[in-house]
Amino acid sequence: MLTLPNILTLSRILAMPVMVLLLWHPSPWDYWLAFGLYALVGITDYFDGYLARAQGTVSKLGVFLDPIADKIMVATVIVMLVFTRAIDGLAVVAA
């Protein structure tokens, strides 16, 4: 159950509260740290899938959690950028 790919997936989920703290009241360095953290969890996304297939340790938990972790990663950044008003939704143009 706790194989290396599953641990990598869980680490991606557990890293998102740190991302929230970095983006809450950011200083210039916090943006760089948040970028580095996001890049690191993105790399673990690649390696957890690669290791699971290469080692033959694909599990139902991993199949379930991997897409959830991906969505949590993206949603965390989008929500924090909107919350801190770094971006807003007013630029959307109706087609």
C-alpha cells in the first residue's frame, strides 16, 4: 500500500498547504519558493507514474489519488492567485 509511487503522490497533496502559506502574503522570495515547490511536485508527478509502471506497483490507491493530487495542485495555485488578487476573472470575454 505505501509504495514509493504512493508516497510521492501523498507528498504532492501534503505540500499544498505549504504552497498556500507561501502565496498567502507573498514577499518576492515567496513567489520563487512557491515556483520551486510547484516544480518539485511536478517532477514527482512524473516520477510516481514512471516508477509505478516500471516496478509494476500500480495500485488502486495510486490510480485513485494521482488525478486527485493533480487537481489539488492546480486548484491550489488558481485559488490563491485569485484570493490574493494577483489575477482576476474580469478579463473573460463572452464568445
